[in-house]
Amino acid sequence: MLVEIIHRIYGTVQVVYTINNMPASRKTTRLFIINFMKKSFYLIIILLSISCRSNKPQESFYKGELVEELKRVETPFTTLDLIDGVKVDYGDIVDDIRYLQLGREKGLIGEIAQILYCKDKYYMFDKAQDMVFIFDSNTGRCVHKINSKGRGPKEYLSINNIDINKEAEELIVVDRLADQVLFYDLEGDYKYKRSISIQRTGMLWLRDSTFVYSISSHQNSAIDALNGYGIIVATGDSIQRTGFQYLPSQIGYAGDRDNLKRFCDDVIYYRPLYSDSIYRINPDLTYSVAWHAKLNNSAWERNSNAKDFVVDMGSKRESRIYSWFFENNDFFVGYARIAPSLNSTMDIYLYDKARQITYLTDTKQYDNITKLDRFYGYDILGVSGQYFISVASFDIIETTGIREKIENGMLEVTDPSLRTIVNTINHNDNPFLILTKFKSL
């Protein structure tokens, strides 16, 4: 456990490097992550205090000698052309934008790490407060809040991530510190919990009672059959498959729940650390390449065969994609660093499924405008049908100078719903959602 914590601190260097290279236009994102990093160091202290858990529980649940690996199957995959993609202004591919102010009925929300949508509700994981807020997707009213921290039978210590089992209509809350998963109905009422003995950084429901776990390079190290794998598939405590063994250049990675994601049609994606490919984990316990990024000066191609852990794979002269990507039935949206990157570490790309085209976007700044018809949400956190969900707050309105320009008569907000939010939101309000629908060009 102590070795894993040390590697978490080591892996943090990579995140700090990226934060410090973010442009001023992404100031809010920088502040968000910096605040998160501060809380992470407190978490490390907590982990040190409970490190006596060690690996003993693992010995009791793992009974077999060998675990079969996920089988790779060759299927057609989609190329994300980040070299010759069509360059467009971000606003030109936006078909519709809607805004939704989130209510304060259950209190103020902090740092939103995840947004899930199901049956006219938004489920938001507040990482700062270890809570889950449930909002009505039509009105923005907060209808429920899960706030049950503790060691009681219906409580959790710290949330790692949330997920939804649509078959059972259950909200899943994964506890990062206690070896347990809590299950709620879609209204947010507690149902039951299950103990799990697998060390993990993330967990998603696959089918029936089978789950996929993302694993850091040093978790489950006491078990030879599980040590060094990035993915474990298990039904209860019965290990079904392992997969994606870490390369030397990846060993030392602290782990990231964002490497494991689910989108439309309940497809689970996994992106290995630094990889240019995104893989699909199939319900039949096979995997295949789903998306592959075509890049100039790929950091992965240059550094993947290194004999030691690469803290930050790629300089501004090298290109890489991130595990920050989202998908609906029409578009795949992701973030990358496309070399040569002089002013930004992250560029937004979109893949148009209908036209089979990759768009490389230029984002809009708010410095020299006199009319504001749309406020774009560049930092996507979730998907709701045809719309991609971003979050904006009073702080963003302030840091972009929009409120001041309006008061000084230098800026006119032409969209009525946006004008209402901009004129009324204050620091005591919850954020508002920006729901963006894209279009083919």
C-alpha cells in the first residue's frame, strides 16, 4: 500500500506539469484542478494512516492459480485524423445550445467530477464534498442528495466514481477507501451494498453482476496472477479476466478512473496510459480497438518502448490524446495536444459519425466581442442524448469579464435565456449547465 501511495505522489508530478502549461483562457479549469490537487494531498495522508490494510484481504478472496486474459478480436475501428482533419471554428459546428441553472434546494455543489443522465435526471458526483446530487433535467431543481459519509452500514468513506446499471435501474457509488460498493435506486434511496476485495482506481458495470475495474500499475501486487494488469473483470470476488498488462514505460502510474468510460449503447471504453488507441471492452469478455488517433510526432510511438516509467510522455513538440473523451450517437468528442502546441496543451476534436470526418476546432475567446449570442462550454463532463454537458459558474462569468462589460455597456447578450442567467447568477448560486448539440458541416 505504501509503495502505491509513493507512486501516486510521483504520478502527481505529471498532472502538475500539465496544469501549469494550461493557457490563461482555461483559468477556471486550472483553478478547479489545483483545488483538487490540494485535496489529494490530504487524501494521501489519510491513505498513509490506513495503509495497515495491506494485501491480506486479497489472499482470502483469490482462490485460483491462473486467470485467463481478455481475448483481443480484430474488428473495424475508426481513425481520428488529428493530422489532416478539417479545421473549423468551434461555433460553426454548434447546432444548438441550452442553458439550465441548477437549484440550491439541497445546498451548494462543489467540484463536479462526473455527470450521468438517466430518465430525466442528472446525477452529479461532487468530488470536493464526497456527495452525489440528483437534479431534474427539465427544471434544474435538486431533488435528492446522497451525503452519507461514515463507517455505518449505509455509509461510505470517500467516493471514487459513480455509475448506473440501467437494467436494474440502480445508481452505483464506488467507495475509494472502504472495500465496498453501494447501490441506490434512481431516486437516490439506499438499497444495499457489496464488499469488494479488488484494489482499483475505477469501476463500471458490464452486465448482470459483472463489473470492469481499472487498476493502477501497483495495485493487487501481492497476487502474481493479477499484478501489473490495467483491467480486471470480476463477478463478485470471482475474477473472470485480466487484461492490458502494463509496459515498463507505464509502471509507476498512479491510476485514473477517467481511463475507463461508458457511453451510448452501454459501450465501455478503456484507454491505456499514453496510448493513441481507445479500446472497447465487450460483454463477451473480449476487447477490440474502437478508436485510433492518427498523430504527427506521436508521444506514444516515440516513448512507449522506454525501459522506465515516463512521467510526462511528450513535450509541446509531441502529440497525444487524453482520456477526456465523450460520445453520443452522432459525435465523438475528445481532447488532445496536437503538436506543435504553442499556446495550449489541449485541443478539442470531434468525429462526425454520419460524414466520417474529424473536425479540429479553434475555440472562441471573449476578449474583443460586443455581442454574445452563445456561451460555449468547452470542458465537457457528460452526455445527455444529443447534447454534451458542460458546467459554468459565477466565477467563470467574472473571470471572463462578461458581467463587467455588460454593466459598462460594452457587451450585449442577445440570447434571452443566457442573459437571464448572466444577470442574476451570483457567488451563492450553484453552477449552470451548458448543453451543446453539434451538427454536420
